[in-house]
Amino acid sequence: MSKQRKAVALISGGLDSMLAAKTVMEQGIHVEGINFFTGFCVEGHTHAIRNKDKASPKRNNALWVAEQLGIKLHIVDVIEDYKKVLINPKHGYGAHLNPCLDCKIFMVNKAKQWLVENDFDFIITGEVIGQRPMSQRKNTMPIVAKQSGADDLLLRPLCAKNLPETLPEREGWIDREKLHDITGRSRKPQIAMAGQFGFDDYSQPAGGCCFLVDKFYSAKLVDLWQAQGSKDYGLDDVMLLKVGRHIRPATHFKLIVAREEGEGRFLQGYKKDYISLMSVSHNGPLVLLDGEASAEDLYLAARITARFGQGREAQQVEVAVVDKDGMERIVAVSPLPQAELPKAWYI
């Protein structure tokens, strides 16, 4: 009997990786999924936090895809290793802070390491030529394969017929004729294929699944780097940049203002790490202060806090200022008028 061949599929949680894995599974290959956690994935975090997203499914799409396929999923924390990619990408950034080509090389390389350690035979990705302007072009596909170390162990089932044969095809583990030749940004071929496989509740792509492609998020990350004087970050930084209004009245401190009740509940978990402010005479949001603040800075922060509450038109608002150790004091302030809150302060 011939040896049972095994493939590891990069599972992002989107439709393409789902279809790529399914295409290979249909040929009798044992497939397991791998998902790399960088902290920057869009799905799950803000949807789980914000009340406005109540209707959105609260699920990890990579786990959901693995469940639909009936395969095991390995979730690998690469937060620390990924810093090198984000901070100093060899191939540069896209429109914002997205190091897409370096990111793909990094993840395929990690999959190659996993493959060797676990005695698997080849790697599957859901890449499609022409779908992403930075990492999924015909001239960048060979770069990913070579610089990741995967070489011809990397199979892209959705566009394989437009690329040179890989080892799994040459060795007869995979029938090339049962692979696909999809190109471009149209989703019609994938949607049709999903229908054939009976998939009808998949994640809809919207510019990628990474916060780093978002110009507002990228601006907040750049601001963080500038404020701390180094290109570094922790998981808490990554998470807090996803939540609230970020307002920087001065270079040495900024405010994170909850925009609604769900965000307020989330920020409560950080009160021991930051000075916090909240109006007590009127309803208003929880505000975290990140940085070192003088008495004058705290007074301004309290006025801004009052501005975002229901007492914004009042003559005076009482604001509780709570230190990290839990010590609380009440200050009475006049809410900062909108005219005195410049747009330049918003990050």
C-alpha cells in the first residue's frame, strides 16, 4: 500500500484557505490546519467587545473553518517572533503598516518548520494570483516559496495550474488536473466552488483580516512608537489600539475614551495598569490615561472626559480620577468645549 500523504494547510479563517484545504482533502490527502496568532487579526476581538457588533458571529473563524472541514487545527502563538517582521520588513510595507510579503514568507517558513517537526509532506495555502497587490502576484509567488524555505513543497491549489509544478504534483500525490487556475480579485469562482462543496456560511473578506491594513490602526501604532521612542509593543498595546477613541493632547500622554458600553467593560480590565477617569455627576465613558501626567494634565484629561459624557453642556461636571493603586479623588471641572478639542489631537 502507498504511504498516506499528509499536508498542513495555512488556515486564516477566510474562504480561500477553506477551499484550498478542501480541494486537497478531496484527493485523499490527510490535512491538518495551522493558524498563526500575531495579535493583529481583525476577527473576534472588536466584534466580541462592542455592543454595536452584537449581530456579528462571535467565533474564531479559523476554528470554525477547521470544524467545517473536520480537521485538526494547530494555533501557534508567534507574537514575539512576528515583531521582527513588522518592525523591519525586508520587502517594505503596503499602503499602511502591512508587511504583507514578509508576513507570508514568515508564515510559510513557520509552516515549513512545523512540517519537518511533525513529519508532514507538503504545505497548502489559499493564495490566488492577482488577489492581493503586495503578496499575491505572479512575480512574488516564487519569492515566497524560495525565501520561506518551502520551495516546491508549497502548493497553492486555487491557482496551481498557472504556476510551475510542485513536488506533490510531480510525485503523483496530487492530480494537477483536479487543481484550479483562478486569477484576479473576483470572488465569483470561489463562491461557485463553495456552493459545490456545500459551504454557505463563510467569512466574507473585507480588505484582509489584519488590522495593519487599516490606516487608522496603523496611525495609532506609529503614534505609540513615537511616544515611547522605540518600535516595540506588547499584546496589551495591540489590543488597546483596537478599542476606543485615542486622543493625544501632549506628547507625553494620551487618553483612550470608550465609545460605548462594551468598550467600557473591556477597558475596565486595564484600570490597574492606567490612571482612569469617569464622570460621576453625569453618565459618561470610562477613560484611560496612558503616559505620565502632571496635575495640570489630569485637569485637562478630566475636562475631556466630561466633554464625552452627558454633562457636556453643563456648567460643571464631577469626574473621578482613579490612580493605578485604586486611590480615587473627585475633581469638579467645566467640560472642554468642542472648539478647544483640535482634530490634531485625535490619532
